[in-house]
Amino acid sequence: MFENERVFETTLAGRPLVVETGKLAQLSGGSCLVRYGETVVLCNVTASAKPRDGVDFFPLSVDYEEKLYAVGRIPGSFLRREGRPTEKAILTSRVIDRPIRPLFPKDMRNDVSVVCTVMSVDPDCPPETTAMIGASIAISISDIPWAGPISGVVVGLVDGEYVINPTAEQEKVSDMHVTVASTEELVAMIEAGANEVDNDTMFNGIMAGHEANQAIVRFIKDIQAEIGKPKFPFVSNDPDPEMFEAIKEFAIEDVRAALDTDDKRIRDERLIPVYDKVHAQFDEQYAEQIEKIDECLYKLQKYVVRRWLLDDGKRVDGRGINEMRPLASEVGILPRTHGSGLFTRGQTQVLTTVTLGSSKDAQLLDGIDDETEKRYMHHYNFPSYSVGETRPSRGPGRREIGHGALAERALVPVLPSIEEFPYTMRLVSEVLSSNGSTSQASICGSTLALMDAGVPIKAPVAGISCGLISEGDRFMTMVDIQGLEDFFGDMDFKVGGTKKGITAIQMDLKVHGLTPAIIREALDKTYTARCYILDEVMLKAIPEVRPELSKWAPKMLSTKIDVDKIREVIGKGGAVIQKICADCNCTIDVQEDGQVFISAVNTDDARRALSIVETIAKDPEIGAIYKGRVTRLMNFGAFVEIAPGKEGLVHISKLDIRRVETVEDVVSVGDEVIVKVVEIDEQGRINLSRRDALIEVEGLVPEEPEEPRPPRREGGRRDGGHRPQRR
């Protein structure tokens, strides 16, 4: 027993929640080991001793680390060790970051690092919310100033009943997965995916999660009261109030005039001389605080925008509080992609493309949960030119991954099943211009592109955001926030969904939390807005899903074969399946459960490959007609391969509708011929007839009666020869 070791216990959703402190990682600022069921997460937080110089933001980093030993797996990489965080780990880091960040002092510039290491995973006890609770405990007991604690839970909906932290089996049948984080009084964060649930169901689910969080918040407060360290003092980075008031008095009218436009470019151009004028006036007076002048001007812009909204009900671009910017939609603008959609909202513009592939193109996952692959992917790109800036492209960051995942989550509930539509789908949203809510524009662009590609989605999905300005008990919400309203406002409440219900939510806050009244108003306003977008804009661009896929898209067919026949379809060393792919110019993916997916650019090629696979997997039936290839010639007939590894004999008397003197008069090795199965003997040998196939398929009339079949000889064939066994 370590000197400072302490153990605290409670329950969450009927499962034990145990917190251990004072034993591990004793040099971090705050540390705890959280056990939830058999899920174990080590959470640590550390702050730098001094503030970071030259930054105008709070430097917080949150890392959620997945260790594959937690689920008894060795990493599949070449180095056999964890590398770059998985997409899910990055998204979880963001989910933990969002509720804790607003609770730190806004004027603090000390670096703070939160690290949550997943060491053991019980599938019935989510490590994501365990890590969130652990991070809250670690910060609460540390010496870092913070206005927490918070708690987080997952809310599911199973058979119409809300379930807190559903088990793995319950997750499979749940109609929603909503992560709710709360302080003691307010809802601090919402992240949701849902199967088109209505506003009332979603609101009540959020409130159920908020209520469940209260017991854990009290539990954490008890821990903090018992072992929490005193919070350290820090140097405030806020400009001197007298300095701000002086700049405000000097420049407020110029700032108002610069901001009063609906064009971001004009606004930015107008602000340049305002900044120059202010620096010329105050640089000498505040020579030791010149860097704070720009911060004062930023605060002044924020003051102007918020006063306009709260006092005058005025938006920067002159719109009404619930009025959206001009909207436009187009589809099919890229001729060689499988589908494309362009969505424009004011100066925000996103172009989304769809690429369809075979099941082999699914993304392989190497994480700590049971998901091993994804057949639907959405990638979001945010180049610097979209905001009129210059910076090199360095690949997607956490923001891009988060926005892409939100749009992906919004469309998943309306996608067809793999049985209905056996394709892998990759969507890419290119942000061409950004002035707020690009993630929601990418949801709209995704719907347009999928419909243009001919993907049979169940219903179109639109996305819209709702903003917030609050001051004490006063608040105001507004739909379709642009950049300034996002920067200077208190909330970005993003909701994606169909006309029937919600499919995704992501809520970003700059205040400590939301009241139920704000949440309800945001849900109602976003529902009205997305119905307008669907009816008046998107469905006018493309009223329904295209009936056919693009001619450039692969044509996909599928079938289900007996598991025992998989070996025959693949062949020794893959010889059979490789030959089918080469002959039919296609790709074939055979799943372990016997599901077979065939992809080819040409539909006829795909159908031909499907016929071959089914012929191999299903024993030929008498009366079935095939198109086969002549493999050998004998004086008594020709052997025809109707599928790789399966061939039969066409007797010379069955080669044609007329009398045949020699086999070579009718066919040669390599010829493709149609044949009909006329007999399968007790040893499984197949007798074929080209004559019967020509009469049945092509309607030809025989020139003379068929010759009587010679009697079968004992121990051999009718003709005295010996037929080889089926390969």
C-alpha cells in the first residue's frame, strides 16, 4: 500500500466504478486509474510552470491513447507497435476536449496536457466515457485552475427505453448513441448519432443522460474535497481594462463600419486600415504591450457583434435571426466521377464526390473495438484558399477528421444495406469556400452526390447549425451562423437529419453549458431549417435518386454460396478465381460466410462471372443451359468446360442438329459453345448436348432424327473409351 494511495467506489448504470489515486504516475499534476467493470483507463493531467509566450489562446492538448494490449491484440503494422492514433481515438480526444476546455480560465496561457491511456477494455463498459470521467477527476484533484467537474455517459434507445451506457449487445439494436457531458447544473457537450429519431425523443434522451451525470459529478466533488490540491495562481493574459477602454472609445465606430457587411472579403479589407490606425495611435503609449493591441481589437469586434445581436437583434450581414443565407445546389458537375454534388450557403461552398468500389475496397481498422472494416467513408478537406489564406497542405488535422466523421455519421442511418447495395462508398468533401458551417454543407453535399451516383438512400439528409449569444439569464439563438457569429458566439449546435428525424448532432460550446430551454430551442430551429433546405433547394436540384449508376461506376452483383463450396470457387492457390477474374475482366471477393461480391465496369462481364461462380458452387441440374469452352477433342465427342473445374462430354451425336462425321467438322479446342445438361450419372459425370441447346435457345430445327444412343459398355463408356473423373 502506497502512502498516499486512495480508492473511491461508486456505481454507474449498475456496474462498479472504482477510482484509484496516489499509486501510479505520481509525478503528474493529477492522476487516477479508473476501473469501470473490466475497462481500465489511466488518466493524467500536467500543466507547465510558466505561461507560453506569444500565444493568444489557451494551449490545451487532449490525447486518448488506444493500446491494443487492452484487447489482447498485437498491432498489425510492420513495426508491431501503436503508431498514429486511429480515427476513433482522435474523435474521442475531441469529445473529451469539448466539455473540459470552456471550464479552464480563458486568460490562462499555461500549457495543459491531458492524457488518457486505455489499458483494458470490457466491451460492455465504454472506455470513451470512462476516459472522460477519469480526465475530469484528474483535473479536479490537480492544482490546475478549473471550473469542473464534469461527467459523461452514453445514452442508448432500446425498444423505446433509454439505456445509460448500453452494453455491446444493446448497442447493436439501439436507435441512438448519444454522448452527454454535464456539469452539476448544465449540459456541457452533446455528440450524437441516431436512426432518424424525432426532437422529443432526442431531447428526452439528452435529459436522461444529464440526470445520470449528476451522481457522478457529486462523486467527483467528494473526491476533490478529500484529496484535491490547492489551485495555483496564474498570470492573466487579458489586456489591461484601461487599455481596452481607450482603444474601444477610439475605434468602436470604425469597427462597426468595417463589420457591417455580408461579404467576408470586404470585411477583412475594411479591418486592415482600422488596425493600422489603432497601432499608429497607441503603439507609443503601450510600447511594452504592443502585442495586446490586436487582442483588444479582437475583443472589440466581439463586443460589437454580441451587442448587435443581444441589444438590437441585428446580425452582421443584415439577415433575420432565423433567416438563412442564399442557398444553391447542383449535381453531376464532374463528368467522370461516379457522383458529385455542389452545395452553397452564402460564402460557404462544398463540393462532394462519390466513388463506388467493391467490398475489397472497404477500409480495414485496427482499433480496440470489434469494428474491423468500414464500407462507407467520408473524408473532409479544408484547404487554406477556402478562407483566403496561404499555408502548405499537411494532411488532415483533428478538425478535418472530426468534421468528416460528423458528416459520415449523419448519412450512415439512411444508407442501403450491403445486401441491397453491395458497394464500398468513399465520399470526399472539398471545402471550396468557408464562412461558417462547412461541416453541415458537407452533409448536404454528400446527400446530393449519393443521389447523383444512384445510391438508393432511404431519405435525403440535410445539415444546419444553430448559434447562441448569452449574457446572464438572457440568450438568443440564431440559425445558419457565419464565421464571425461562430468566433464571437457561445455555441455551434450542428444537427443533421431527414424530415423524419435526427441522424447526427455535434455541439461545440464556449460557455460552461446549456440549459434545457436552449437545447429545445436549438432542436426546433434546426428542424425547421433543414426541412426548408431539403424541400426548397436540394430536392429541386435532384428530386430522387438516379435510377442507374454512372457508366464509369463498377457494376456489382452478389450471390450466396454454400461455405463448403468456397474452396472450389477459389481453387488451388487461387487458380480458379484468378482465371474467372481474368476471363471476365472483373474482381471477386468471397467472404467467410459464403457471400460473394463481383465487380466489373461492364454489366455483362459481371453477369458472366456470376454465372460461372454459381455453376461451380451449385451442382448442375438436368435441363440447365451453359455457355462453355471446348477443352479437348476425342473421336467420340468433345469435352466442354462449363465452369472452372467442371466439364462434361458432348457426344458426337449431340454436337449439332445435323449428322456429324467427325468432331473437328463442328468444334475446335477453345471454341465457346452453348450446351444443355442432359444427364448426370451416379458417379457425378455430366453428359451435355449442344444439339438440344441449339434447338431450345436458338430455335433451330434438326435436319434428321437423332441417332439412337449406343449402349453403355460394362466398366467403361458407351464408345469403349474411359472418361476422366471430374476435376
